[in-house]
Amino acid sequence: MRMSSATSAAEHRSVSLVSSGGGQRDAESLLRSKPMSEIRNVESATRKNIEDKKEELRQLVGTRYRDLIDSADSIVHMKSLCESISANISSIHGNIRSLSSSSVAETPTLASINPVRFNVYGIACRVKYLVDTPENIWGCLDESMFLEAAGRYMRAQHVQQRLVKLEGCGGGGEGEVDQSKLLANFPLLEHQWQIVEGFKAQISQRSHERLLDSGLGLGAYVDALTAIAVVDELDPKRVLELFLDSRKTWVLQKLNACSGGDDAGNVVSVFCGVLSVVQVTVGQVGELFLQALTDMPLFYKTILSTPPASQLFGGIPNPEEEVTLWKSFRDNLESVMVIFDKIDISKACLTWLRECGGQIVGKVSGKHLIEAIVTGAELGSAEKLIRETMDSKDVLSGSLDWLKSVFGSEIELPWNRIRELVLADDLNLWDEIFENAFVERMKSIIDSRFADLARAVNVAESVHAFSEITGEKINFQAYLNRPSTGGGVWFIEPNARKPGLIAGNKTSPEESDFQSCLTAYFGPEVSQIRDAVDHRCQSVLEDLLSFFESEKAGPRLKDLAPYVQNKCYDSVSALLADVDKELEFLCAAMKKGNNDSEAIPPAVLIEKSLFMGRLLFALLNHSKHVPLILGSPRLWCRETMNAVSDKLSSLLVQPRFSSNTAGTPDSPGKLLHTNLRKQSSLAVAALLKADEKTSPKFEELNKTMRDLCIKAHTLWIKWLSDELSAILLRDLRIDDGLSATTPLRGWEETIVKEEQGESQSELKISLPSLPSLYIISFLCRASEEIHRIGGHVLDKSILQKFASSLLEKIIIIYEDFLSAREANEPQISEKGVLQILLDLRFASDVLSGGDTSTNVEIQPKITMNRSAFRRKQGQQQTKSVHRSRIDGVISQLTQKLDPIDWLTYEPYLWENEKQSYLRHAVLFGFFVQLNRMYTDTSQKLPSNSESNIMPCSTVPRFKYLPISAPALSSRSTNKVSIPVTSNESSSRNSWNAFTNGEHSQTSDLDDDSSFGVASPFLQSFMQAGSRFGSILSDGQVGIFRDRSAAAMSTFGDIIPAQAAGLLSSFTTTRYE
């Protein structure tokens, strides 16, 4: 045999030089002349040549040895044939001679067979059979003919038994041969049998290894199984167990091949591959062991088929005893190979299938493979691929012929047919193996999302890092003079640096995006926390909806909906617990700050408290997905359809110049639309069957957030009430006008007509028509602070609590003030008493919305329909505890007046108070909206020019809307936004000018001045309204409409009818 060499000529020369006698010398010269890289090449080439020669020699010896043995057998056989022919010729020759002889002669005696020689020849043939057996078995093993190797081994065993039997026999008669002595001529017989007997383990081992090789045909596995059954003497039950155990090893090998660092795609591929092994194995079990019709199963057919026994012992003369032993073996084998009952096969397969399922979804190398899937969308995609593998016809292509022979026709769903035949059970492979694991993985994903939320949101760090006020020591006046935020999202000042934009052009995001308005109000810290909560909840919901796109959507919804709701509740509750803890810390720090000069400034604590109040307000009112998760799962259906619509809108968009092709019947857009609708139908169908009830934890969570929001603002309320009341008390104490005997500024003369008989007399009385400046300042500053921290977006209960606190402070201040004035000089004059009565009644009316506890009912008050857009039901006014205390103070004051004079003053004084209340209703709208009073009283134009309250407001208020009716009703006309500069200091200077008496005497009647003061507010108000009509959702429009209706009740009595169109348009839902 000649082998080609891949080495180069230089390498051959180097090898020849090294192998020659001067190899040492050549090696030294090689080391001197060649670099190490070439020396290593020469060495590797030499070693490779040595290995090639060894392999060539081994192949040569193996091949020639078999040829040598065959040649020897042929020569011996030729010799025996020649001898037989020669004997036959001699016999024929003698017979012919005897017939031709005339004389009777003695018949020649035929050569008789020598029994000794015959026995020796038989023993030699059997020994030769044993000697040939190893080579024969090696050849069968090399060709993977394991059943043939097992048969040869069993026949060699029978020959050995025959030889052992001969060895135990001795010569008994004269003509018999002592066979035991003949066996002594073969001393290597025992050694040779040991060699042959060693092949039993090799055949079994190689057959087991064959079962572990994947990708082979069924015939190869049948051959290995039958060989094992023959060699190891196994019954069919143990053979089936062996086959299933080998396939379980397949499953483990595929699972272990997937490392823990693989991505989701690799893991899903492994799952599909393992599932294919399971399906193929069940199909092959049916083909091997299940008797479906009259045909014998393939395993039994293979192991029981054999050629005639006489042909199996070639070369052995008279192998009768060996044939008998072989037939006995075959009979015993047939008695053992009993065909399985179908129930036993089903039980064995079901047990094996469940064990494999546990391994698939169990831990592999200490980790679950399914953990590589990290989103619900990946779980849904994995399920889709696995189900496609289960229903695939290609996976079970090897069993299609068997199924066709059983059912007599082509099979479209082979796995369903195999499941009916083999498993005899309506077993869903997905439910048996993957469903529970996928549901548990979905729960783990939900847990990880909310755990990520807990890590992403650290309330303590956010609160400690937040502070809008800097400085070592901030007093209350500095706090009041801090920059304003413009009142949040409801009144947005235009950017003065930008030129006016004509309506219809593309507006900037700040002008058109409602979310940017919310972000501007909340601030980046609150927006970041709210977005973190909302985005995590959105991710959870998207994962769930993707996971629900399955045939198991219904059961999954029942299991996962309460689970995700509980997790959401727990996560948000933990966040609220952190907020509550921080609020307690701030309350403790606030109490400590009153006695500690080194404590945190109260203004900083208040800003942090308001920060948490905005955070709670954002979570309560502007979190989209937390209420969606905690609400009815039926609402998730809308989220699913929105997701489908988003995909359609993004994928169905056609180029501008190719719109004519978008409507073709077979366009990809329409096909995609159909596919997406089909995909979402399963989840939508399950969600529509869900209960409409909202989770009870939703209301509990809302109540907790609302209570914490009020708690966060309570600190602000208490501190602001204390500081404002201190300023009010200081101004009240230094008011010299309360001791004056002449009418004060802002008083009006009222003409009282009296009839005395036939004549009429007129009496002029001077009464206050305007509250004291410090009362207006007190309420105005309170309104400013409300406007700063949120304005109309504040919860009504917070405003009520604030109004109640302010009213309580006013009552205490006046009670203490009156007590102090009674004991000390100067005494309060009659003019001062009347002014205090007006002030006290005015403040109590404005702050009456804070009276939440009632105890005495008074006569119901009937309201009047002032306009078409405001309709109020008759309500029953109640007398509160605060009102009772105020009445007590008023009674105490009236006792200082002459009773007759008081009877004259009282109706006109209270009428002036009502008119003043109505004129200030817009300025103090935050308080007035809580309890609208005097709606049946018509407003009169003031006769005193000092009653103009326009300069009091930071955000300019107005008495009449300086617009015309036609401009209000045209929504489609082009609007030009007027650039206006908002100056905080100028607005405050206007208040200072008002308090110093430097205001215009005709400002309340001058239309031009009204335009100048009101236009900035009107512009921002109109722009805000136009934005809300186009960018708010239906739910947000409803919220805005409700709040606007409350605000309109404040504006209704003082605005003209022409402005009703504008204000009513804010509460009208627009659909675009």
C-alpha cells in the first residue's frame, strides 16, 4: 500500500538527513544554519511522517492478516478437495477394472475414513471457528453491524460449549478415540476463548454508544438495541427503558451544551431541539414496540429474523450439536420477546416524558435556562417558536411512512396521531412541559421589573438632594420674594424672546406638548421619579400583554392579573412608606428648628415637603400605568389595541409620492394589518372576559397617596399660616386708623332715605366699602403662595385645610387683639369697629370654604340662575364652628357701638361687604371656589375709585374681559401671539404702590388701563385653553372640564355675557 505525502521536498530532505547515519551531524548543522521556526517545521513534519508510517503499517497488517487467513483456509480446502477427487478417481478406476474382468476376482476394498483423523479435523475446524471469531466480530463492529457481531459471539459460545463437552469425554471402546487427548493438541484453546469472551462487553458497550449518537436512522438504533438484548439477555421492558434512558441522555447533552451566558435565541433553539428529541423518541417507540395492526413491530421483527441454522456454522463438519444449541437459544429468545401491551408503553412514555420535562425546565449547571429570557415579548416569541416546532411535519418525517402504513393515508398532523397511538392520552405537550415554567418565569420578570423600580427610585436621596432655596439662613420675607414658577400648567406665560407665531404654523414642543407643561410644573426630579414608576409599570404591562398572546391567555390572566396587581401595590406602597418616613423626618426637623439655631432653615424644609407633595400629586393624578394595572384587566384591552394601532401606523405609512399603491388588495400593509389583528385577538378575547371590578387595593392606594399629599402640604400650611398671621398681627397692631374718628380711605358715603310723614329726609352715613389693606395683603399673599405651588391643580382638601388654618389664625388674632385693646390704650373708635367688622366678615366669607365641621343648620339659601352655563342646585348653608366664633367676635364688637346706630349701619355695612366680596372673588378665587357665596346678589359698580383691586395680583386679574364677542367665537381664525414680558418685581411694585395710595384714581373706569393690565393674563389664559383643546386626551379633558366648571363659578358673576363663549369653550371636549 502506497500513501501520498503532503510534506514538501525540503521537509523530505530534512527527514532523510536526520534519519541517515550522519543524523547527529546534520542536526547540529541544521541548528546552526536554520532559524527556530524552520527547525520546528522540520520536527513537526518528521513526527507527522512517523505517525503516517505507523498508521500505514497498522492498516497493512490488519488487511493482509485477514487475507492470509483466507488464503490458508482456501489452500486447506483445495487440498481436501484434491484428495477427495483423487480417491474418487481411484475408486472409479478400480470399479471399472472389476467389471471388465471376466474372472471372478475379489472386489477391492474402498478406502475407509479414518475416525481418528476425522475427529481431529472436526476439533480443528471448531478451534479455527473460535480463532476466526475475533476478526469477524471486529469487522462487524467496524461496520456497525452490532446484531451480526452479537450473533457470531453467541454461535462461538455454542462451539465452545461443544469443545468443552468433547474435552470431558474419554475413549470407551476399542475403536473409539480419546478426544480429551486430542484437545491437548490445542493448548491455546482456553486463551482464545478468553479473547472471544471479552467481546461480549465490547459489543454491549459499542451498542450503547451507538444509541447515544444522534442523527442516525432508526435502523441503526434497532440494530444496537437488538445486539444489547442478545448479548445482555434483556427482556423487551428493559430494552424500552434502555432506549428511553439513552434519549434522556440526548436531552441532557443538548441542555448542557447551552451555557448560562447564552442569549434568549440560543436557549429557545435548545428548547426546540430538545422538544424535537422528545417527539421523535415517542414516535420511534411506537414504531419499535407498538403493534398497531397485524405487522410485527420493528424491534421484534429484527431480533427474531435469522437465516437457517445450518448456514450459520460454515466450515464445521457435522455441526448438529451446535445447531441444536442455537435452536434452543432462539426458542428461549422468542419466549422472552413478548410484545408489549399498549398501556405499558403509554405509561413508560408518559413517565419518561415528564422526567424529560422536569430536566428541560429545571436547573442546568445550577441555573435555569429559561432565565436567559428576560422580557414578556421574548417569552411570547419563544412560545410561538416552540409551538411551531410541535406542530411541524418535518420533525417527525422519519415516522411518516409508519403512520401511513397504520392509517392508510397521508398524515397532516403527525404528532397528534402519534399521541393517539403511543401515549393513548390527550396530552398537550406544551402544558405538560413548558406552561408552568413560562408562567413562573413571567412572575420572575414582573418581580425583577418592580425590584428595578425599587432600586431606581430612592426617595430619601431625592429629597435630601432637592432644594430650590439656597442660603445659610432664609427668612420668611426672602421666601416670599423667591422667583415664581408661573402657576404650574394652567397659566403659562409666553416666551418674550420669541417672535409671535401665526396660528397654523408648527409650534414648539413647549407650546404644544402637554407633558412638557407637566414637567415644567413638577420639576425634573419629580418628573424623573414619576416617569421611572410609570415606565416600569408600562414595561410590566407590555410584558404581560405580549405573554397573553397565546392559547393559554385565559388561565394566564386569572393567575397573573392578581399577581401583578399585588406586586404593583406592594412596590408603590413601599415608595409611599419611604415618603411617609421622610415627611416624619421633616416634621421632626421643623419642630427642632424652632429651638435650634443650627437646624435646617424652615424654608428649605417646606420646599422639600412641597417637593414630596408634588411627587404624590404626580403619582396620584398623572401616572398612567399604575391605575391601569390596578384597574380592571378589561382596560388592558385598550392598551393592546393601542399597541397594535401604533405598529400599524408606523408600518403602514407610505411615501408621499406613492400613495396610489397603498390600497392594493395584496399590499404588504394589508397583510400585516391582518396578521397583527390575529395576533392580538387571543389577548383581547381573554381580556374582554375579565371582571370589570377594579382591584380594592387601588382605592386603598389612592387614599394613602391622597392622605400623604395632604400631610406633605400640612407642614407648608402650618408654617405659612403662622408666618402670615404674624405679619397680619404686626400690621393690625400698628394700624392707627382703628382709633381714628374720621372716615378712612376706601370708605363710601351711603344716603339713607327716611320718610317722616309726607316728607322725606336723607341721611348720609360713611361706611367702609373696602377691607383693610393688611387683610387684602394677607389673603393675597396666601393666594400667591397657592399659585406658586400649583394653583388650580391642588387638591380641594388641601385648599380647605389651608383656608381653615388661616381662618383659625384670624379669629385668634382678633380675639387676642380685642382683649389687648380693652386693657390698654388706645381704644378702638367707632370707625375702627366698623372697619374691623367689615374686615372680619370679609375674611371669614372668603375663607368660609375651610369650614368643614358643622353643627347648626340655618335657613336654606336659594341660588339664582345667573347664566346659561352655570347651574347650581339649591344648597343648604350650615353654620360652622368657625362661624360661631366669628359671630361671637362680631357680637363683642357691636357692643361697642350705639345700638340704634348699629341697626342703621348693619344692612348697609353687610351690603358693602358683599359687594367687596364679589369684587375680590376673582383675585381670591382659590378660596372662593371652595364655597361660593352671595350668588343671588347683583354686583354694583363701585363709587369709590380706591376699590380697584387690579394691582393686587401677581398674575393680573381683571373686572371685564377686554375682548369683543365676534373674536371669541371664531376658532378657525388666525391668532397672533403677542410677546409679553412678565416682570415679577413690577407686579410686586404695583402692590406696593397700591398700599401707598399711588394708584390711579380712574383705573377702574379706564378701558385702556384695563387692557394693559389684563392682556398678559388673558393671552396666557387663551393660549392655555387653545392648547388644551387639542392635546388633552378624553380623560384629561374631563378633569380639566370639572376644574374649569368650578373656576367658572368664581368668574360667573363679574364677567359680561360676551365672554361666556370663551370660558365655556374651555369646558367643551374637542375631538380631532
